Amino acid sequence: MKKLLTFFFTLSMLTTIVYGREITKSYKYGSYEDAKKSNEFIKFDMDSTKLGIITTTFSGFVKDFTISANKERSVLKDLKVVFEVKKMDTDIDARNEKMWNLCLDHKNFSNIIVSFKSEIQRENSEFMAIPATINIRGTEKDFLVNIKTHKENNKVILQGNALVKLSELNIPDPSIFVASVSDLVKISFYFSE
């Protein structure tokens, strides 16, 4: 019996080594400030111009998100990032409400899903452009994500950035008469597998 158990354990380990394993990791922050202070994050930056003169940048963070992937030897496959629209926070309630309701229509499209379309090397010290798809407001859009990976405290860290345009994602312009919001959104992230 002991030999049989050893055989199945060894077979299980070999299957994991050869075929990989699925990993899932969730991040949850209680507030905008908690997400801002964290070493692991998803952040988005946008510019707003008031009265056509004063331009300021504001940042938002995703307070609750999940990543999943298949880990196979030296690569990650099928990396996916999922979060609820209402977990995006810009630290101003009125701006959040407009983002959730007008721009992202959370009542009809509650989640945003980013799926990476190619393998990611688990130890790559240079940024590489990886094709990805974002599912937002019920439509999918292809874009490129610059990503690099490195080991830190025995964990593989994924660090990256991307640029997307609200107009290309068919997101309504949140601008108002006295303040216009830039079409460009700068996304950055830093998390471990």
C-alpha cells in the first residue's frame, strides 16, 4: 500500500511539473489609502483640465482584484486579471459615481476582465509588449501591455504598464463644461504570482 501511495504521489508531482498548475491570487484593500500604500497594486492615472488652463493628474486604484494563470516551468500562460467596476476608487466620491455609472455602466457590466494572449516569461528583466484583451462595458478590445518579471523574496513579481483611450473602448467622455478629462488612461500594476 505504501508503494502504491508513493507511486501516485510521484505521478501527481510529475504531472504538476510537466503540465503546470493553475494559480489564483486575490488582493483586497479596505480603502483608497490602503491600496495607494500597498506594494502590490493596479493603478490608473488620468489628466483633467479645468477652464482650459489648469491641468492636473489624478490617480485611481483597484481595491479588490484577482489574478489567475497557469504556471508551467518558466512561463505563465492564460494570465487573467478580474475586478468589479465598483472596486475602482479615485478618492473622490462624485468622480467615482460618475466613473461607475456613466462611464463604465456598472449596473449592466459589473466586471472588467483583462486576458493576456501569450506566454509571459517568469524571469524576464526587460519590458516586453504582450498582447492582451480587455472586456469592458460588454465589449472586447485588444491592446498591448508592457510587462517584465523578476524574483523577489522567492516570489515572481509582475510589473507593467499600458496606455488605453476611453474613445477606443467606447467609454462615454466624462468631461463637463468647466473640466475636461483626457482621453488617455495610463495603467500600471505591480503584483506577485
